[in-house]
Amino acid sequence: MSSSISHRKLFSALGALAFAASVQAADDPVTPAIPGVAAGGVIIELIKDGFKGTEGPIGYTDGSLLFTETNDNRITRIAPDNTVSTFLENSNGANGLALNANGELIAVQTLKPQVGIVYPADKQKTFAENFEGVGFQRPNDVVLHKSGAIYFTDSGTRPTKENPNPPPSHPGVFYISPTGELKRLVNDIERPNGIQLNKDETVLYVANTLGENILAYDIAADGSISNRRNFAKLDGWKQDENGWSSGADGLAIDDSDRLYVASNAGIEVFSPKGEALGVIVLPKKPQNIAFAGTDKKTLFAVGRGAAYKIPLLAQGYKGRAK
């Protein structure tokens, strides 16, 4: 009799565990079905939470992902097996990252605002720290052109709880030529943030955090830009206690020239013509995104202290690290 009761208790316990597991699985975030981009129902994996200032992800040469923890002044590495380690301490508050042909990491930096090489140590170099004598305020994101030219954003200043009355903001989009000449290309975007190139590097995309649309510009042979236009309307456009914002931040492209945008809505995906294809919703709003891994079929998202790994059908563009 006691044996029968024990068996019933065991089966009941096993059933409860199985039910709990099924509930947990049902609660896992999954991808929507986006033709050519994502198979529906694929689990979005949380690698780790609790990072400090999640920004600047980029696929590294060994198949790992690097990203910046701006608040903790370091660059962090996520290995292919999800092992997390410190890649670089004392990064000068590195935010956005780019990787050149020599394997050097170029970063826009926020503690002492500047743009330059942060790794390896013996190659560290500053390219620019002010424009026409006025120091940068919040260098935000960067992308490297095949010519060796650098495009980067400075998002300016904004009121915070810690600093409700910051200095006047002077945001901009900047260009450093292959010979080192610094130019300001744009000064009329409220809060320029993520920056990206299309595959053939004839179009420059800029995310305006306070705007409803991703902006696009044509790139001329001399690196200058023209023909500003609204490329894609963002689903993340909404009003909160701070006013209207799309939350537009990091940008990525895949091998079919689709554009991926981190926004208030999640990761919004657009065709090369700016047509909305779908949104990958995450438990925490993403700040920045990048394809990584040896086959670049994994999209990583970082934001609000969390890092996520999203297996996709689409493959990231292999022509450059970002």
C-alpha cells in the first residue's frame, strides 16, 4: 500500500515538473514568422542580464560578439558557447564599434569624447576629439566605409535626472576621410543615434531617436551625402512622459540588404525599399544589434542590461564586420 502511494506521489511530482516546464517553454520569447528572415516560434535566448550600459555590438573575427558596457568602461566578449568575459578594460567609455582590415577596433568614446582606435593597446590612436574647436558631446555610433572613411554620430546632450540642465546640445553626423580630414555632414537631426551603410555603400542610414523615420542619404564619391529622405516609418513611434520618440537606436543589415532597427517596438525589419516586414519583440527593449558567428546567421541584441541571441534564416552581410 505504501509503495503504491509512493509511486502515485512520484508520478504526481513528475507531472507537476513536466507541467512547469511546459509553462516555462510557453513563456519563452520566440521569433515571429518573417519570410526569408525568421522562422516562427524560434526561441530568443537570454544570454545574461545585469550588464551596465549595453551598446556597440559587433561580430568579431573569431566568431564571437563584442559589445560595450559604457557605464562600466569596458568591452565585453560573448563566445560562441555563450561564455561571457572581459575583452578590454578602460575603454574610455567606448560606445559604437567598428573593425578595420588590420583587426583594429575603432570606437566612438564617451568619457573623454573622441573617436579613435582602442584596441590593440599598441595601436591606440585618436582621430578626432572636437569639430572646429568645439568638443564632441556624446559620440554614439560609428560605421567604417570600404574606402577607410569613418561615419559617426554625436547625439548631443539631453536632460537626465542626474543632470536636468545640461549644456546646449549640438548633435551631428560626422565624416573622417581616409586621409584624416574631419567634416560635419549633418546638423539638423534632433538626436542622431545608430548609423549604417547599405551593402554597396552608396546609401547612409541614420536613426533619429526622437524621429518617426529612419533617414537615408546618398553617398557621393568624395564621401559627402545628399538627398535626405525618410526611408522607413517606425512602428516604435509613441508618446511617453518625455514626449514622442521612436527609440530608434542601433542598425544592422543582412546579405539581402534588409535593414534591422532597434526601436521602442523591438527589432523592426525593413526591405531594401523601406517596406516594413515584421518586428521581433524582446522582453527588454533593444538598444543595439549586430549579426555575428562564423556564418553570421545569429542576430545579437543588447539593451537595458540584457544580451539576447536570435537564430535567423537571414544571414548578416559578410562584407564588413558591422
